[in-house]
Amino acid sequence: MTTLLRRLDQAAMLIAVFAIAMIMFCVSLDAVLRYAFNAPLRWSFELVRYYLMVVGIYFAVSGTLARGDHVSITLFRDMFPKKLRNWLDILWCMVAAVVFAFLVYGTWHNVTDAWENRDFIPGYFLWPSWLSHLAIPLGCALLVLRLVHHSITLAISGDDPDFEEHGEPHE
């Protein structure tokens, strides 16, 4: 399970990096075409706003957590003994997993409703709205898996080698 989760995180992060690179490309190309040739890409803002930004954010959430790169306030946490820290980490991970599971459930309904109703986002093109919503439940589901796996690993072994502490150097 650890290897599968690591590969899913890597694949999701690769997709997120590609989405961010595409944002940079679209925005740069639009700026050059707009100001140099007075010919903007009329669809670029919609592509960035409804698709690329969502993918760039939600597909990076699980991998960012595993690497210890989320904002973390550790003022009092670092004062606790390791065993207590582990149990507190298990507690907050399970609470976060429940919250994000509800988010997966609710946003998946948004995707299916948009699919069934054939909803489109108006703009230069008719953009399918279900595709815009899809990255949210997928990214959050991966985060739920990561949180549950981390909690179980901490409960069983007391340490999760796949999970970096906030502020530790990366490999």
C-alpha cells in the first residue's frame, strides 16, 4: 500500500506541476499576444481559472502533506514526548480524513450532477463543468488515503518513513 500511495502521490504531483507549467505558458503567451500583437487568447483565462488552477491545487495536496510542506504550527507540539506527538498526529489526521471525506462525498455529487445535467461553463468555448469539478474529489480522496495510511502506520510502528516532519530537509 505504501508503494502504491507513493506512486499515486508522484503521479498527482506530476500532473499538478504540468498544470502549473501550462498556467505559466498560457498567461505568458496571452500577455505577449495581447500587448505585442493586440491578439489575446480569449479562452486562456477560462482554461486557467476553471481547469488548470484547480488541478494544480488539489492534485498537489497529498504529496505536499507527505513532504511536510504544509503550514504547521509546532510551538507546543515539539515540547511533547514522541509517543504523545504520534497519538496527537493520529487524532488530527483522522479528524482531517473525516472532514476531507465529506468534501469528497459532496464534490463528487457536484461532478455527477454536472455530468447528468450536461452543465457547461459559458465563455469563449462551452467548457464542460463536470471536468472542472473533477480534480477536487480526486485530489481530496488521495489526501484521505494518505491521512488514513499515515494514521495506521503511526499506530502500528510509531514512525512513518514516507511522511516527513515539517521543516526536515528533503532528499
